[in-house]
Amino acid sequence: MSEKQTPVLRESATFDRLAIQEIQRAAETGIYDIRGGGTKRKVPHFDDLLLLGASMSRYPLEGYREKCGTDVILGNRFAKKPIHLKIPVTIAGMSFGALSANAKEALGRGATIAGTSTTTGDGGMTPEERGQSQHLVYQYLPSRYGMNPDDLRKADAIEIVLGQGAKPGGGGMLLGMKITERVAGMRTLPIGVDQRSACRHPDWTGPDDLAIKIAEIREITDWEKPIYVKIGASRPYYDVKLAVKAGADVIVLDGMQGGTAATQEVFIEHVGIPILCAIPQAVQALQEMDMHRKVQLIVSGGIRTGADVAKAMAMGADAVAIGTAALIALGDNHPSLDDELKKIGSAAGFYDDWQNGKDPAGITTQDPELAKRLDPIEGGRRLANYLRVLVLEAQTMARACGKSHLLNLDPEDLVALTMESAAMARVPLAGTNWVPGQGF
Amino acid sequence: MKTFDLSSASVREFNQALHDQAKQLEEREWRVSNSGGKHNLAVGVNQPLDIVIDGHAGYYCAGMNQQANITVHGNVGVGVAENMMSGSVRVKGSASQAAGATAHGGLLVIEGDAGARCGISMKGVDIVVGGNIGHMSCFMGRAGRLVVCGDAGDALGDSLYETVIYVKGSVKSLGADCIEKEMRAEHIEELRVLLDKAGFDVDPASFKRYGSARQLYNFKVDNASAY
Ligand SMILES: Cc1cc2nc3c(=O)[nH]c(=O)nc-3n(C[C@H](O)[C@H](O)[C@H](O)COP(=O)(O)O)c2cc1C
């Protein structure tokens, strides 16, 4: 054999191509990388859990005949007008500014058809989304962009945002290309600035102050509206306890996989904890305070399928929230956009430059021409379809576990495929009765 | 005039009575006694009422005010007139932190001193302080005017957008991207009107003007050390 062997190139596990590319990019530009979306690396997730369908020792429900309820009441601890949703999948807060007005309208339409709520974001309430959303949650963020008492009174619930899973401890960001006249006007900002939002609320620090702040908002709205507190998962056990003590009606817990419109890549990938291990800590905190199911828990961060919904609820959540998946349902990253995405250095299935406003799907943009591409009625229909599928899937799994309501799923319906996920989710490793981390 | 004694009535009853005026105006003048430093007094009012609070108020007094003129004969806690939209709030004593935080409009007058973060994230309100203000005041101020007849603490106007700051006394230090600017005739004039409105007899020409250098509006490598 005289032919030369093709040499095998060895890629460094430490300095892999992505790491090299990032060093080169940093050296070129002198600034950190900013992008949208959530954590891209693999972290323990709902895929690492399995549901135990019934057989002999448990009794399943008839798949197409027997009822499996899906409704959920949020905020009945103190609010005079709690929210009653038909399905336990809500649309997470995404700002007008990050998203086009058409996208916000489409989210409102889809959510309303499906019988769930949608949420404003870091930028105030638009008439488009208020008009189309039967249940609208109004975010109260550190920046207080567009915050005003008239919209507060128009909201169905108020969500005090302490953090986001993509960036617990970090403030919002919206780059200049998206600060158009309308967005700037709503945020009282000069047109075209790179907006940096505060990471701390301007007028309170710590849980004792938060209690007074919650009381203020209740006073302003005459104790009608549920008050949610949204936490980016990092120390959920303590944060949930403090939020409940401060008077929250509902806790929204966002894991590290949670999407963002624009954040430093290093933040997205390295700060916070996966939703899988955040839920048991939150549930434990609620149970210890005798508040589980009294203060509702909404969880988010990488929810894609009805299986994710069912597993999150089995772990003790009352509902889930979706961000990224809702955008995909509207048409984000659609294969039909592949050519256009390639022209801007990405491809369908990979696009995450939601910060720069060039989204060919017309969703994460303020460019009027691009925004026109998204038909809010068609977008709303697609989202409603997707939400229906999520619920049908979750019901299928719940019935198989013998549950007549999604809220009846419980941790005993779950096992874990890996040691990590068993320890984090606090359910036994499949085929054993061993829960790592719970003593021997 | 309607009077409310907060030693017997609750804050809830008081605020509800004020809110009911938005549906049907029955009484324009309100006077509150025994405020006892209670939190959330006269929040979310949305009518041109005249409200006088005799005594100290706690956190968020006059929060999110619309249209009403509210006077406090005492000191106020954190976040007086936070997110005010219109109307006016006058504090005869001093104010704690975050006075006028994020407020969009109206006039906030503090006759005594204001603590740290006065006018933080303000979005169009006019704030006039008779005494001194604490550190980090006007952080990320977006719009409106902050007038200080005394001295300002550290890091005044850090990361400022378009709020204009006038200080008569000393400024301990300026925050990132905040600079002193020329005091031209039109500034003296606008300040004269504002001081008049606030009821202060001080020479507007004795103030210095501060504003944003606008260097941090867009991310630039050369500014990395300022972030
Ligand atoms: C485009 C976009 C904009 C967002 N804007 C906000 C916001 O304004 N306020 C907020 O609390 N969270 C915001 N988030 C986070 C979502 O509310 C939610 O926590 C997250 O998307 C959930 O994770 P998922 O995307 O994996 O479903 C945003 C997310 C996305 C994708």
C-alpha cells in the first residue's frame, strides 16, 4: 500500500472551533457578543425525565372519552379578580420593541383563541396587544418603560419582574436599530440609542420594601388584580420564600434556558440554573410555607412540547410560560426563510440575532417593511394551533397516568434517566428507588 | 372639605375614597390627620383634588399621581411621587431615597433635603429640592428637570439621558457621562420660571447646569471602561 493515509485533524476539546471563533471575534471587535434566544449548550432538562404510564398498579383514563381538565386559576390569594385560564400554558413577557407590533398582536390573538394569557414586556403596553388579549399581564420592570397608572388599571394582572432566566442579575437591552420613533417614545429615550435598562428596581431594595411596593400596586388598583413576581432561577428556594412573604399571588420562575431578545452570550450560557432543578426548590419553599397551590407557580425556560408541560406540572408547577416556542409557532426560523437567513449569516434553525432587528420573519424587528410580513391573524391562528397541540399532548400523558386534571399529575408519576436529572428533579433514577442527594 | 383621621380609618378606605372621586367627583378638598408615617398614602389618585396630609408619610406617598395637588406637612419615606404623571406634590419636610423615581410629569417640590437616588430614572417630571440631595441622584434620568438649591452627593446624573440638572451648591462627583454644561440665557430663564412655580426665591443665575455628554448612547469599544 503506497497510498498516503488522509491525516486525521484533531480538534481540541478545550479550544474547539466555537471557542476559537469567539476569541477571534472578541479580538476583532473589542465587545462581547450579544444575541437573542436562550442557552444553546445542553443542560439537564425535561427530556431527562419519563412519565410512568399506568398499567396494573395504577388505572389509566380512557384517551378520547374521559375528561382531563386543563383549566387553572391564578392569583386567588389576595386579588378580587383572579385570572381563570382554560389552559395552563401562558405566553411569557416579550416586549414591544423586541417584537414588532404585529407579533404582539398575533400573540394576543393566538392566546385568546386558546384561552390563555399573554404578557407585555420591557416597553409598556400597546393598544394592539391590549385589544387582542382577553387576559393581559402587565409587566412592572426595573426600567419602568411606558409604566403608567392608566395601563395598570387596564391590565388583568401585574407581573413584577425581578429577573429573567436568561440573565438573572442583568438588566434589559435593546440595541439602537430597534429604538425607532414609536419605541423611543414609549420608553422616553432618544431615537437610536443602545438602550441599557437597569437591573434593580429604582425605588425599592430587598424583600421588606417589595412588600410595601406590592401593597402600593394593590392600593392603586383597588386590590383587584393578581400580582405575580417573576424570578430568574438562581436561588429559587430563598427567592420564592421571600416573594411569598412579600405578598405575591403568583410566582413566575424562569430557568436558564429561557429566551431573551438581546443579552450577552456569556450571560445566557453561564448564569442561572436549569428550570429542571429550580422547580423542586420552588415547590419545597411553597410547601414549607403551606402555600403550594395557594400561591401559584408558573415555570418557563425551554418548554417545547406537551411532554415538557406535563413533566413541569408533575413536578409541582401550576402552569408554564412559553417565549421562544411561541415565536417559532408564529414563523420564526421557518425553513422558507433559509435563503434570506443565509444572506445575513445564519440559517433556518439557527437564527438568534434577534437583537439586530433584521428578522426576515417580521417578528423580532421594528423595520416596518419586515414587520408587514407577519400577518397577525394568520400568526395568531398558528399559535393557537400550537397551544392546542401542547395541551392535547399533555392531556394524553396525564390520562395515561390516570389523571383527570393536569394539576393532578405529581412527582410520583416521574422517573429520571440520568443521575444528574434524578438529583436535580428529586425523582428516582428509572428502575431504582434512589433519589441522589436525598440521603442514603 | 372632607377629613380623614388615619388613627381610625384605614389606608385602604382613604385611597378608595380618593379613587371613587374619579368615577364621580363629590369633594375636591381633602385633609388627612394622624398620618403616622403610613405607607402608600394617596396613591393612584386620578382627579384634580387638593389633598393635605398633616404629618409624616411612609413609602410611595402620592405614587403614580395624576392631576391631584398633594401637600405633606412632614417628612416622606422612599419613593414619594414615584411614577407621577401629572399634578403636583409638595413635601414641607425632607424626603428619603428615590424621590420622584421614574415620574413622567407634574411637579415635585421638596422643601427640605432629599436622600439618595432622587429623580432616579425620571421621565419628564420637574423636581425642585430646597436643600441637598444624596448620591446617585438622577441615575439614568431620561427627561424632565431636577433643580437642587443645596448640594448634590456622589455620582450625580450617572448614565444620564436627556434630563437637565441644575445645582446651586457643590457637586461631590459626577457620574458616568454626566458633564457640566454652559448656563445660557434661556436656561436662566427656564430655571427662573421653575423656581417661581416651586415658590423658591433664589437667583437662577447662581446655578450650574449639568447634562448628558451623550458618549454612552451607543456601544463603542473606546468607552468600555465607562460601562
Ligand atoms: C424576544 C424575547 C423578548 C423577551 N422580553 C422579555 C421582557 O421584556 N421581560 C421579561 O421579563 N422577559 C422577557 N423575555 C423572557 C420571557 O419572558 C421568558 O422568560 C422566556 O422566553 C421563557 O423561556 P423560553 O423562551 O425558553 O420559552 C423575552 C424573551 C424573548 C424570547
